Amino acid sequence: MKEIRMVDLNNQYLKIKPKIDEAIHKVIDSTGFINGSIVKEFTENLENYLNVKHVIPCGNGTDALQVSLMALDLKPGDEVITTTFTFIATAEAIALLGLVPVLVDVEPDSFNINARQLEKLITKKTKAIIPVHLFGQCADMKSIIDIAKKYNLSIIEDTCQAIGADYYFSKTEKKKAGTIGDIGCTSFFPSKNLGAFGDGGAIFTNNDKLAAKIRSIVNHGMQVRYYHDKIGVNSRLDSIQAAVLNVKLKYLDDYNKARQAGADYYNKAFAGCRHIITPQRLSYSSHVFHQYSIQVANNRRNELKDYLESKAIPAMIYYPVPIHLQKAYKSSLLYNTEFPVSESLSKSILSLPIHTELDEEQLSYISKTVLDFFNKD
């Protein structure tokens, strides 16, 4: 059996090595390392894939979030609502701009922001909502859109873990994650479902005015060279990363299907195990399984993780400390809100290997080892 990895980027690369190598060498031969023609080509291909008017590439997913907030012209002290159970970058981008992150608990089944709790946290200072499509499944966007319209709030989707996922408004109407709100953001960190060979990110919007502002902000606030109309940043997707992503974009749906097949295998294997809650698949969203995260009962999560690692099976804990308990953010919380679901998940959730290169032998071994842990007592 092949070595089991949390993410197997090496074998993924080897399957498309000739195409990747050719694309990289074209960039090297052209010497168009920054804003080369391949960046434009990838941008157009991603726009077509997402069915969105504008894709603006940038340096990484955190930049995508920060630039999106900058484009909304928010003022220090303005409040932005987001989830406490996610990677720190979401709240970090808010705080870096002098804005106030207002945190909400998550749903116990999807781990996504609890839309029912949003409205009670809205004040006169609230300007935006950042729902995070965690682990590969969309948040309850219809409810979030209704609230945003009622209070005239902007929506920035954090789609860093869910590129390629579909949100279903009805049986006949669907949109890609990241194209539903005013702005969508994604990361091309190597382990993502669509990952580069380094850092990278992108911003999506159907709003022409926002797109123009975002393009200016990522390029030092310029629209005309050396004329700076606003404060900007330097955040670009380099041409080599664009070349890699342009090749891998053609395989994204296949990559997501492979992850879904792995999740199906796990779900079937764990169906009769009372010690495990498997990930819920929601009716209004497809799930592209950036992570396959189980909940482990009876405070045995860490023990199971250690056992798996003793059997050469990696496992990860996302996220052991919710944002509201992080030292950097604990003192800045505005409201005395409780977060029972997030605090419970931080003690019970465990992510198993889920990636494009898992084969049936590996899935069988992982599943059997998990079950053996509970059966050995």
C-alpha cells in the first residue's frame, strides 16, 4: 500500500506532469513572470468555469479578503459579522483594517455560520457579512441574502475551501460558491481543491464598479500607471502559479468527484458506528470535501488521532481554538454571545485524509483502523 498522506500533491502532479512542466517552461521561456499572458488566460477560464463576470487574481486568500473589504470603503469601527469556527484569516482581514469582527456560532451539522443568529447581532455599525463555506459546503446563502437585503449589508463569501461547490436556489437554479454574494474570495494554497505550487488567490464579482475598484487596489491603487487614485496594496498572482492553475482547472470537477467518492466510502464504512457523526450533506449545496471531518464522541478525539498516527495514518484537528477564544481577539468581542457548538466542535472534530489520490486500499485501511480503535475496548 502507498504511504497515506493528508494531501498527496506529489502523485497528483505526476499524473499531469507533462502538461504542468510544459506550462511552466512556457512562462520561463517568455520571461513574462508578472502579469504575463497566462494570467489573463487563466482569469478568463476561471470566469467561464464560475459563470461570473469578473475574476481578479491576487497574491493569496487572505489578501483576497482584505482587498474585498477595502473595496467596500468601510470605516474604522464598522462591524463585519462572520463565524468563530474557521481559519483565523477571515477575522484577521477584518481586524487589520480597523474594522470590528462580530462573531457568530455555527450549525452543528454543516459547521457553517448559523444564519438564525445573524439578525440579533446587527447594529447601526454593521456593514457586511462574511459567510465561510467551511470544509467544502456552502453556508445558508438564501437566508443570509434575505438578511443582507433587509439591512442593506454587503456579502463577501469566503470560498477558500469550497471552490467548485454548487448552491441550489431551486431544482433549476444554482450558482457556484463565491458568485452568490457581492464579492467572493478564494485561496489557491497548494492543499486547496484547486491549488497552486505556491501562494495565490482570487476575487470574484458580477459588479462592474466593484471589479474596477478591486483591480485598482491590488495594483497599488492604480488604474493608469503611476497615477494612484486610492490607497492600494501589491497583491498579484505570478505567471508560474497561473500556468499551474490553468492546467489544474481543467481537472477541478474530477478532483472534486474523487473527494466525494472518498467521502461516500467513509460514510458507508462508519454508518453503524455510534461513536462517530459523519459530515452532513445539505440539500441546498453540493459538498466538495476540502476536508472530511467527523465528530468523535465521549472526548476521545485526541486518543483516536494518536492511535491513527501510530498506524501511519495522518489526521488533523480543524480548529482546536475558535476565534473568540484566541488571545488576539478575546478582548475585542463586542457582545456577550455564547458559542456552544463551536466550543464543542473544537473538542470533538477530526479530519481524515481526503484527496484526489486516495485509492480503495487506503480508504479501506483508514476506515478499518478507525473502527478497530472503537472495537478494541
